[in-house]
Amino acid sequence: MFRDVLDKEIHILGPDHQHTLETRYEIARMIGEQGDLARAEAMHQEVLNARMRALGPDHPDTLASRHRIACVLAARGRAPEAEAAFREVLKARLRV
């Protein structure tokens, strides 16, 4: 169902529209919950890149993407990278 919505959002709103990016974020989150962490990480990185371009580094949606990537890194056993990512998100959230 999400993929059908995503296709329509891309067609109507464009690939970098905030609603389209939120749908992509949710699809990546679900893929991660199903255990495909490598694919989820790649998809979250794509969403993060688009959100950085469209919204900037300190927007709440951008920070949510950065946080989700840190969660995926932790789930993949990449603790040092995850810790660094969590610390960066925390620093950014404290600035806002």
C-alpha cells in the first residue's frame, strides 16, 4: 500500500516533496523492522540526503532521518558509528 502511495506522490508532488520523503522514510523504517538493515540504511540515507537539500541540517525531519540512521547502525552492530551519529543528533537537537 505504501509503495502505491509513494508512486502517486512522486508523480503528483515530485520525489523531494516533504510528503513523498515522509512516505519513503516510513517504507525504509518498515524494511528495517523486517530485518533488511542494509537496504533500510541505504534508503534512509537517500531520504536524509533529500531532506538536507530541501529542509536543511537542523530541521526536525532531517534530524529524525539522522536518528533513524543511527538506530540502523546500532542494529547492524556498528556501535562506534552509531554512537557518533547519536551524539551528532543530540548536539543538533540541543542547538535548535
